[in-house]
Amino acid sequence: MATNKKLLLIPVENQAREQDPKLLLAAVATTRGFSSVFGSRREMEFNIDLFPRSIYLSKSMTVRSLLFFRVARRFDVEIVSWDEEALVHLPPETYFSRRLDPKAIKYISHLFAWADENARLWRLYPALPREIPIDVTGNPRSDLLRPELQPFYHKEVEELKAAYGDFILVNTNFNHVNAFGPDMNLFKLPAKTGRRQRFGRAARGMSRTYAEGLRDHKNAVFEDFKRLIPRLEQSFPNHSIVVRPHPTENHDVYRDIAARCRRIYVTNEKSVVPWLLAARAVIHNGCTTGVEAYLVGTPALSYRASINETYDNGFYRLPNRMSHQCFSFEELEALLHKILEGDIRAADGDERKRLADDHLEAQSGPLACERIVDVLEVIEARQRESNANGPYRSLQSWMVKHALHVAKGIKSHLPGSHNRPEFQRHRFPGISPAEVQERLHRFLELLGSRLKVRVEPISDVLVRIDA
């Protein structure tokens, strides 16, 4: 793929969650003269040799990324990163062992922090290379929650209201105990009765004691929500109940509940933002949705019928604190009636404002996307000065890329692997170039730009975006 333009590689893993914020970033980058390749992370990594000198925007720095990072650098790709999971994160030591790999992070040239709290967390990491700058830019996901960009979802909001009427949104996050595949949970089922359970993929980086406690707590809360959902339908006969599972959860348990009810719907379609804007209220427990609901002004209730302060305050403190907290169904029912009657609004107050400011940069002023692209322009200018002749494609580079294909091919057949084809389709079903182009033009219009973009397919899950 030859190009004279600045090239940005924007991989997407969970399409419903990441597509729109990263399209907004692509739109902003296009106004600054960048060309972008956008789409499936797996497909982009497999074909990294097709792209000339570029900047790759990673969403994590785990050991899973290490082999790709090595290959990408062989092909003159500069790697920058944020961490999708750094807003609502585990306690530092567990977060470090789970989300940061000391070898992988050495391949990163710049880090983009959600806000000051995220930057402080990273600076505590013992293996953080001293030369890596941490740019406190904010994250594109929170850009979409700002008032000036909420009109982007006007059509989707109206469609959701027409389809579901007045509805209560239940967002779940039980991917640790109800994962898409059983080997992706915190623990695998033992092969024989009485055997000790082995770690699943979700326990990577955790001590056994921490993982067992988290499993027990999440299972207790999971049982609470399985009882909660049908009771909501009974208590609020004039409202639909929409259950939106975590992107990597198994939906079957919720579909079974819905099949026994009349006004319960299970879906993971679209970005969460239009759902938040259309919902009368949101119910969760320790879910990032509680933070997002606070930012758009939708009342959020954290349902804490089962309590474990170790995890509720050590892992889920931020979304729980940003919401109205309810410790029994009766308390939640009474508060929800007051919200639906208009007597109580979204949680607010000085303490929540301080928490939001410490965890979320770019709530006003330049967008997080604009701040990120400011840094990318500096990186690209340095690239041009240091390597005007482009990447050096050697036999060694080909061999490294071939090793990546072999390794990922083997992993795609392992139980619990994120590379399994069916799991990849679950997280990234595919993209339509026409839809991508339409969404980009809507973003540009909201940004006050008259620029037109061209979107060309590279494959069924990758597109090229140019002015």
C-alpha cells in the first residue's frame, strides 16, 4: 500500500465499544492531513507488512501484544498506546501484572492517559521506561459523551425510543464468570469432580487468593442480577427492560430470562452512548457505564445487594461512587420510581465532580482526539526527518512476520484464545465502507469541517480513509 500521506493505523477489537470513538479520531486526523487504516485489530496485525511507515495506535501493552510489537517495529511502524482498561482498573500491583508487560512496554514511544489518575498509576509501574512520555490527553470514548457531540446519535436515540418505548437499561459486566467461552472465565471447570480449579484467561496476572475472591464476589452479584432483571419487569409494567451484556459475555443466560418474560430484551448492538441517551435510567454494578451515564446526565444506580469492600472499593470504586448506590431491591425499586417520576435526577455533588476531573481529562476545551492528534503530528514530523527513505524490507522482517502468522494461527485453535474465529466474529462482525463514510461525514459536520472523505475497502474488516 503506497502513500505519500501521514499514515495512522487504528485497530478495533470490540466493535460496539470502540468503533465510533476511533472513527472520531480518524475524522480529526483526516483534517490534519493523515490517512488512516481502520478496522479489525487481528486482520491489521496479520497484514502489517502491507503498510508503509506509519503510527500504530495500540489499546494495550500486555504480553499478548509482544510478538506483534516486535514485528511492527521491523516494518518501521511506531507504536503509541493508551489502555482501554485504565479508567476502571484493578489495584496497582494486580493491574501491572495483568495489563502491562515489561518487555512490551519498551516498544511504546508515547502513552496517552485518560487523566491525571491514570498517569499517576503508570508512573508507579517499576518497569516503566524513563524515556516514555505520558501525555494526559483524555480518551476518545469520553469525547462522545460531551454535549457538542451528543447530536451525532440523535437518529439512533430516536430509533431506540421508537423500538423500546420508555426503557430501563441494565448493563452487566460478568465476563469474569460468564464469559463468551468457559475457558475465558477466571477459573476453568475441573476435568474431574473434586479436582482444584485451574486459572482461566481472565485470571491472568492475579494471585490465586485475589482471583478466588473476585470469582466468589462476581458470582454473588451475577446471581443478584439474574433475580433482579425479571423483578424489574414486574415492578415497572410501563417500561421495557433492556439488558446490555459486556462485549465478551455469554448472552445465553439473559436470553433464557427474556424468553420467560414479555418486556425484557437482550442486545449488544451499537455504541453504549445512544442507549444511555435514550434510557430513563441505568442499572449496573461496578460497570464503566456508571461513569459514562454520569457524564451525559442519565440517572445511574449501582445495585450492591452483595458487598465485598475489597473489590467494590479496590476495583469498582469509580463507577459505584459516580452512581446512586442501592443495597437492596426494595431500595433500588423506591429510588427508581422517584427517578422515573422526575423527583430525582442523576447523581451529582462536589465529590463526584472531583472524581470525574481526576479520572477524565478533556471534558471541555479541545477534544481528547484533538490533543492526541497534536502529539501524533509531532511524532510524524520526527519520522520524516529521521527516515525519509521509508521502511527497510529485509528477509529477516519477512521471517519475523511469518512467525507472527504461525503463532497466531496456533493460538486461534487453543481453548479460551481471543484469536478463535468465532470469538473474533462476536467482537468484530464486519464493517460497511458506506456506513463508515456516512459516520465520518457526520462527525466532520459536528466538528465544523467541510472536508469530504473517501473510504475504500481493503477487506471485509479493514478500510482505508482519505480526504
